[in-house]
Amino acid sequence: MQRFNLQGRTAIVTGAASGIGRALAIVLARRGCHLALADVDDKGLEETETLAGTGVRLTRHHLDVADKAAIAAFPREVTKPHPRIDVLINNAGIALGGNFQDVAEADFERLIDINFFGVVRMTRAFLPVLAASDDARLVNLSSIFGIVAPPGQAAYCASKFAVRGFSESLRKELESTTVGVTVVHPGGVKTSIARSAKPPAGATEEQTARSVRRVERALKMPADQAGEIIVAAIEARKDRVLVGSDAKAASLLERIAPTHYWDLAKRIMR
């Protein structure tokens, strides 16, 4: 299969102000790919633009993927400076820790609104734009928690399993078109997602800090390395990419023991 050549193409990256989104923008710019970067963090977007450097056409856009009206208007805004869009990377997302009964209903719904419906809305808005390209790619960021589901992550897992199912179904629907679909399952990537996650109601500062430290110990892969892996997967037209040895190991355990992988993981770690 011929590689997807990013040189001279244009990509939209949501959640581009930090973390994996920023890393993707930098790697794409190195490939000669023009960029439309979107986030709610305007200062972070400015920093990403500086780090991405010059040599490509780059625009910054304030966008909340939970805002239906903003997303509906976004294609018109983006296609003025970028008449053709070839890649849409739905990366924006938030985290929310805590057992299901400890998580407020409003917080649960907001996470689903951003992590899942943000992907759905952006896809719906931009599919006609992508379809106008001779060769296009839709890239949706799920998580290893879209394959395995640890306790204390019910909301996050619900959103990331949903992104996975949506992407895999849509891939089959788009088989006869010029739009391919890649779903990404990162493992522990060093980003600020743990520190920016909203703690469950009633959690003390000490409990929250302890939870953040525990999560951050598992975030080992540098974001720039994750960005390289994901962009390479886009170029190879991969349907699915597992980012990191932890993601690959967890996926393998899930295949071996679909309902008992956590028990198996505990025995292995002991």
C-alpha cells in the first residue's frame, strides 16, 4: 500500500496546546504538513506555534469541542486559510478520576461531551471537507483505556471505548471513499492530563495529590516520542496503533483473558 504523504497536506489538530496534540503539531510541521491548531488554551497554542517553527502555513483557533455551535461554524472558519483539509486529528480530551458513585453526574456528562461527542461533532462537521480531498485521513485518539477498563476510571473508559467503537464502525462505512480511519490507543504518555483532571467530589487535597502521583508514575513515554509513533502510523495508513509497550502488553492481556485481565496483571506484577 502506498504511504500517505503528508508533505503539502493540511491537518487539523484539536487539543493542540499541550501534550500529545502539541507533539503531533511539531512532528507534522517537520513533515511539511500545513496546520490548523485548535484548543481552548490560547497561550498554549501560541507556544505550540513557536515550537512548530516556520515553513508551513499555520493557523490558531480558539475552539471548545463541547460547543456545538462553534464546531458547526468551524469548517467555514478553517477553510478560508486552508481551502483543502486532508487530515483531521481528534485529540482533545480531559480526564476524571474516582469511582463511579463518587463522580458527580454533571462531571461525568461533561467528560463524555468532550471526549466522545467532541469527536462525533468534529467528524460530522468535517467529513464532507475530508471527502473532497483526493486522499484523507481521520485520526481519533482513544486510549489504552478504550481496550482495558481499570476501576476508578468509569467515565474515562466509557468515553474512550465509545471513540474506539465509533471509529471502527465508521472505518467500514468509509471503505469505498478516499477517507481512511485510524484509531489511536496511547498508554502512559507524559502529559499534564493527570494534574488537570478534576478530582471526585469529597476528595481531600492529600487524596488527590496521592492519586496524581500514582497516575504520573505510569506516564513514562515522552510526548514527542508518542507524536512520532502516531504520525508514522498515519503515514502507514494503519487502522489501529498502540502507543507504548504498556499499551501493547495491556492489549495482549485483554485478548488472553477478556474478563479477568486485571487479576492476571496483578499476578504478573507480583
